[in-house]
Amino acid sequence: MNSVRELAALGDVDPRVAAAAQQTALGRTVRSTTLWVAVALLAIILLFGALSDGVFLRADNISDMAVNSVIAVILAVGATFILGAGLLDLSIGSSLLLCSIVSAKVTTALAGSAEEVAAGVYPNLALGIAGGVAAGIACGALLGAVNGLIVTRLKLNSFIVTLATMGIFNGIALIVTNGVNVPNVPQQLQTDFAGSKLAGIPLPVFLAAIVAAAMWFVLTKTRFGMRTLAIGSSEEAARRANVPVDRHIVSLFVLMGVLAGIAGIVDLARFGTTNLEGHQTDALAAFAATVIGGTSLFGGRASVGGAVLGALIPVVLATGLVILDVVSFYQLVVVGVILILAVWLDQLRRSRFN
Amino acid sequence: MRPPVSTAERSTARAHAIELRDITKSFGHIQALRGATLQIRAGEVLAVVGDNGAGKSTLMKALSGNVVPTSGEIVIDGASAEIASVADAQRRGIFTVYQDLAQAPDLSALENVFLGREQLLGGIGRRIGLLARGEMRRRAEQALDDLGVTIPSVSRPVRDLSGGQRQAVAIARAVMWATTAVVMDEPTAALGARQTAIVYDTIKATAARGLAVVVVSHDIPNIVSLADRIAIMRHGRVLVTLESEKTNVDEVLRLMLGAEVTQ
């Protein structure tokens, strides 16, 4: 391509455009939200490290924080695709919960007879766990498909649809459990997966890293990722370009559901039981992390790496505050402030050219 | 602007002739088209002009598949062609550049050019939908180059481009996929003089590639000098089609506004 300066000399280039084009790769990196989130996160980590005389930076603490972030990371990465397409999914916490219940029930049903399982004996443990994992993922896909089909077939706003299904899925979770967490989940899920390490790294952290890497690849390298952002940027443009928009939106919700299902299985494995009261704010946390990481609230622009960093921030803050003996509730305040800053930055960037 | 590369080398378009025969279209009680007939030749810029309500947009929508005529026939290369949808028109090689451009502003120029027609890598890459970004970039740069369009980078979001450049990218997209005709609805309506000039250069380069370019415009003085022929519409019919060399702005305006054809 000809140089911009040459064009600018001809006078037919908007000076702002010329300025944008002359941005170096470095300049663009400096402007990227992801980089600033990384810097902020690193600063927080170093600050806690200094204030805690290094306790915060010990390997076991880092490892604990990583494990504590796994579910938030998996959900935030999924939320990146949903928000990138200009959609919302408020039901992911309820989906996670319902899928962990389905997974737990299938696992205990397959692992042995009712008496054996009640006594903590699992003659068919492998079958039970395999069945439980498959059921948890299938559950997520199904719930996602429900969201996607309602949004596309009834042509309803995803915010309202998933606000409704958040309540519906949560209600079903309480109905099928009678409000009591599923008992007798095999301990081996905790000992052999959630609490287990490979090369010093906890297995769930490996899982989250693989999920994040795969989703980064899909977003940046594939047609699916490109069309996701196209829909978020201009649904009309995507439709006129013959992109099967409705089918794509259903796929996005199914993908989000599958990730919520996987997160539900991780949750079950970590705590050895379902957690009926623990996922009310998961969806909001996931979308907050996504926006903090640089994904546009209006769709069209998304960053998987940023979402991962955004998901780490609350965990790092909460852990650091506990270690410093400060009430960890301050974490909520700080994350809220960071969220407002992130959205403000996004808005500034949008208004620059429009 | 560089002159376009010789069309003999790179042109993918074959010479197609399109004829709209006696097209009518009613919306309820309103007759937007009352038997419009128009011949469109390969490699020409054909301007369609007329006062508001003359039926220009409806006739173009019939060609681009956005409107299904009540009666009449569309003939391509002597054979009747049914165009009942945008997809039908695109299968016939007819692509439309919409007034509002229909671009995804956050996507790059190259992504906008290829949206819906992405190129994939071979083998396993195809199965997982892996984009052939290198190949797409090369072809997008080539397409813009062929039209004499220079933009800062095909990888930057089109949001960052000027109005004329965005229009040029939209035209490049249509030219890349069209084999018969490119239809443009008011391509310079929102642009200043300098940006309009960029777009007119792009339109000429498009016709030079052997495609028929049909332009609906209100910009009469400029369109008379740009177009090879000018079709003047009135009351849902094509009143007359004039060679631009044998007419002038005054005559076109008079015919548009109600004078009788004297030729």
C-alpha cells in the first residue's frame, strides 16, 4: 500500500485518519485496554507482595489464587464471545448451578446403587464420572440452545430473555433438589482432579488455560470468531452479507452454555457438592471481567486475554486483602470502580471517531 | 490516484447484458413502477435519474432482489432470469452497494470485503473454519489497487476510514464478487466534493473492468459527466435513455421535471 504521507499530501485524507494510520504497532499496543489491565493487575500483585512481606507472592498462594479464578475465567471467556456479538447472557450462573446438579445426580446414579453411594462406595466410579461430565456439558448445551432459540425465534432482546431464564434455570435447580444440595458426590472428584497437580500446576488451572487458549484461537483465527464480531459490530451488515446470523447466535449461546456446564463440573469437583446459593452474581462478574478486559459493551470488539485478566482481578484483590487482614469486602468496591473506568475508556475511544 | 490496471489482464467479468422489461410494482394502491424498461450494457456506467417518486429506487431494488416485481421480466444474456431475493441476484452476479454501506465498522476493510464469503485454509483448516488471512489480505489489497483506491491499511477497522474510503471499500467488495453488474444507490449522497471524486474514480474503474455499473443519483451535474448513458425516469417508467455525450445537464433536468422528449 502507498504511504499515508503521500495520500495526506494529496489532501484527500482526513487528518485523524492519517494520524490513526501512522500509529506504530507500539502505539497501538500502548492504547490497548488489555495491556493496561495487565499493568494494573501486575501493580496490584506487586503492591500486595510488598505489603505482605512476600507472603502474597508465595507459590502456594499464587496456586490457590489460580484455582480460585478457574470458574470466573471460563465464564468470562464465554462472556467475551456473547458480548462481542452484542449480546448478553445473565443466565450463566443459573446454568452453571443447574448443570452441576445434573452432573452430580448423574454421577451418583451411575456410580453405584443408592445404598452403596450413600455409604460412600462407588463400584462404577469411572462410569459415574464420565456420565456426570457428559451430562453436565450436555445440560449446558441444552440450556444455551434454549436461550439462543428464544432470542432468535421470538426476536427478543437477549438481556430480557436471559434475565428470565436466569430465574427459570435457578427455579428448576431448586425444584429438582428441593432446595438441598446433592449429597454423596464422590470425593475422588476433589482429590484426583480439583486438588491434583501436574508439574506443580493444579489440574483445573490447566483446564482453564486450555479453554482460554482455544477460545482465543477461535476468536482471532477462525471464521466463527470473525462473524461473531461482525454480528456485534453490525447485525444488519452481517445479514446482508448472507451470514446465517440466527444460527450463529444460537451457536454462541450453546457455546456459552457448554462453558457454564464445564464450570459447573469444576465447581462440583472443587467443593465436592453443589452450591445452591453461590452463583447468583456469576453472570455479572463474568461480564464485568469481560468489559474490564477491553471487550466493547456494544459488541464488535473483544479480547479473550483481557477477559482472563479481568477475571483474575477480583480474586487477587480478595486474596490480598485477606492476607493483609483487611475486610475483603473492599474488593467489591475496587472492582466496581475499575469497571466504571473501563467502560469510560471504551466510550472515549468510540467517540473519538464518531 | 493511480490509473486502474488494464482490464484485459485482471478482469474476471464476462460481458453480460441485462434487460429489465416492462417491470411493474404496486405497493397496495400505489403504483411505484408502471412498466419500466431498461437496457444495461456490460462495461458502461448507466445513471438512473428522476424526481422523487419516479421509481428509481424501486427499479434498482427489483434488479438487486430487494423487491419482487408485480409483473415484467428480467432478462440476462437473452434468457429470462428470476430474481426473487438478494441471494438470487448475487447468484446472477449482481451486487449492490447500499446507501448506508452495510459495513461492520469494527471490522477491518479486508474482513468487510470478505464477510460472508471468507476464504479458508485447506485440509483440516477448512473443517474448523480457519481463515486464510494472508490470501484474503492479498486479494483485498489487489481489489482496492485495481480500483485505484488507496487506504492506510486493509487491517484497520473501517470505522477509522474517511467517508469516501469507506464507500470505496464497499464498492471493492461488490466488484470482487460481481460478475454481471454493480448497483449503487446514491453512492455520494453523504460525501463532500473531494470524497465524491474518489468514489467517481472508483466507479469508472469498476466499469473499466467490464462490469455494468448502475448508479442512482441526485447529483445531476456530476453524474452527467460520469455516466456513459443516462436513463431518465418519470411516473414509474423510463422516459428515455440518452448518451451522455449527446446531452447536457439542462436537458436532463428538463426531462426529469416534465418536458416532452423532442429527439
